Amino acid sequence: MAVPAVGSRYRRLFRRRSFQGFFLAFGLGEAGYAIYAIGVLWLAVTVSHSAVFTGLVLAVEFGIYALSFLAGPIVDRAIDLRTILLVGYPIQAALALLLGFVALEGWLTVPVLFALIVALSVVWDFTWTALNAVLPRIVPSDELFLANGLTGAVSGGNQIAGFAAGAALLLLVGSPALGMLLYGALNLAAAVASIAARAPRAPTPPSRLSDEFRDGWRYLVGTRVPPVRSIVAFSTAQGLFSAAGPLLITLLTFRSFADPARSYGVLFTAFALGGVAGSLVLGEVSPRAQAGRVLVGATIAEGLLLLVAVALAPSVALSAPVWAAVGFVDVGFYTTVVVFLQSATPTPLVGRTLSNAYLFRGSSRAVGAVLVGALAAVLAPFPLGALIGGAFVAIGVVGPAIVPAIGRLRF
């Protein structure tokens, strides 16, 4: 059977007007989130001067993302997922603009920062769940790796632009406050782009919300073929330290580098650049038959690379390529998990399945962020990097031994 050229496959995707709208909205939203990500961690560490508090900020954010399982049934009931995006993005814009204004006026305190992070994260639960559920409604299952690889790569490119913009604002004004205003503007632009992103659901008989909630959990917990539970368990274990990369970049540059703000922007950008490359390679290779090896290999490789990156601090020139490599393997793990769940799940259940699965991974990431922040308060950088890197390697080696379905995963 002839294999279509890569260019023709991409063109086929972009012939769908709904994909065009989704693609643009997703890219704008991700660029905005990159500015938010680089800004909120820097706000946390500069306001508090505390590794524990900075880790706690990530924990709160990821902990609320873990609650997206509550949004899943509501999102899946939406007649058109575009509605969720047209409501979510403007609310996020308003909150981001408020955060930027408060920071510019010098009114930002720990409680205010926490309150706005909580509000933004709650709204993002609905937007994120809807974004994950859109592709299976508008793209055939055999093109999901291609579509996710493309959106991941362009999203990563927009993240690079976002990280660069956030870093530039740090250098120019010494504060990420203007970045929060830009985040708000990009959310508004994403809302406009979403107008074209029609993702209607197939006609289904009316049902109660409680029944749909149970259906989502029944599929996640009860499905053994394909091995949904095994993937969720492994993703949860890997998620315990998956926030270590961004958190280590923040803490290392703040403590160890000669020019913290500039180094922070450069290393975050390198991390995102690696993610772009990883997304493009993953989308092109589409390793459905080798998915288990991707999950295991990415976990072990990330642990080894984190150790090297920490050992090379405080050299920006030496550590930046290693952080790019960390981003390359990091994106491969979770993208493979998402594509597997999108492919394995009946389309009406996709939003619930992904958000239910993220309850476990998000909770694990929240606990891990607190743990890494607490360890950073008492350990020097190299022992901390060795501990985190060793944990990744151990998960990658022990996980498939305990759950053999991981290593054999293919779909």
C-alpha cells in the first residue's frame, strides 16, 4: 500500500476548516501559557525568595488541573466543544489581565498570587479538557499522531516565542507583569480563532450527568484491553517527577547563575525548542507499534539528562543543549500517553477519559512539585539532580517489570 507523502497528509489536515480554527486557537493559547509559565514561577520565587513556596505554586496549579475530571462530563455533554473554548478563553484573559495589573501596581502578595493562580487553573480545567477532546471529533484515528505531533510542534514553537517574550520583558522591566497582560491578549486572540473550530458531537440519546460521570470512570477503571489502567498507572508514577524540569531551571538560575533573569529565559527557551523537535519527530515517526518503548525510553533518558543538566550548571552555554534534549524526550512521553488514550477511547468518552486519567497524573505532579521544592531547600543542586534523575531511571526500569503491558504497548 502506498504511503502518502508527509506534505500531502498535512495538507489533508488543513483542508478541514475546523482543524484550522483549532490549530490557530491552540497555538495562540499555548504561546500565552508559555508567557504565563515563565512569569508565574519568576513571580513566585522573587516575591517569596523560597524554593518551598515556588514548588507549592506548581503544586497548587497541578493539583487543580488534576480536578479536571469534574469538568470532563460537562465538556463531553457540550453539543459543540467550540462553546467551551469561547467561554473559557475570555475568562482566562480577564484573570490574566487582572494579575498583570496587580503586579504592575505593586499590590501582588502571596495570598493574591495564590487566589489568581487558583482561579486561572479552575477555568483552564474546562478549556484544557475541551482542547484534548476536539481532535478525535475532527480527525480520523489514523491521523491522530500526525495531528498531535503537528499541534505539539507548532505549540512548542509558540512556546519558544512565549518564553522569549517573557524573558525579554523580565530583562526590560525587571518584572513579568507585562507578560501577564500579553497572556491576557493572547487568550482573547485564541477566543476569536475558536469561532472556526466547530467540533460537534454525534447525536446521542439524552442522559443524566451522573450517568455520564459513572460511564467515564467505568471505562477508565474497567478496561483491560487495551491496557488503559496500566498506562494511567505508569503515567502517574512518571508524573511524580515530571515537573522537575521547569522547577529545576527556575531554582538553579535564581541561585547559581550570574545573570538569573537572562539565564532563566535562555534555558526555558532551550527546553521548549527541544519539545518542538521532539513533537515533529514523534508526529513523523508515529510510533504506534513501538509506543511502549517510547514511554520507557523517554523516562530513563529524561532522568539521565536531568542529572547532566544539573551537573553543568551554572554554564548557560553547556547546559542549554542538554535542557533542549530534556524537552525532546519529555514531550515524547506525555504525547504518546495522550494519543493512546485518544485512539483507545470511544469518541463520546474522550474528554472524560483524559480528564479522569489526569486526576492521577496531576495529583502526582502536585505532590512531586512540593517534594522537589522541599528537597531543594535542603540539598545542593547536584545531589538533588542525582536524586531526581535516579528516580526517573528507577521508574523506567521497574515500571515495565511490574506491569509488563507497558513495554509491549502498541496500538
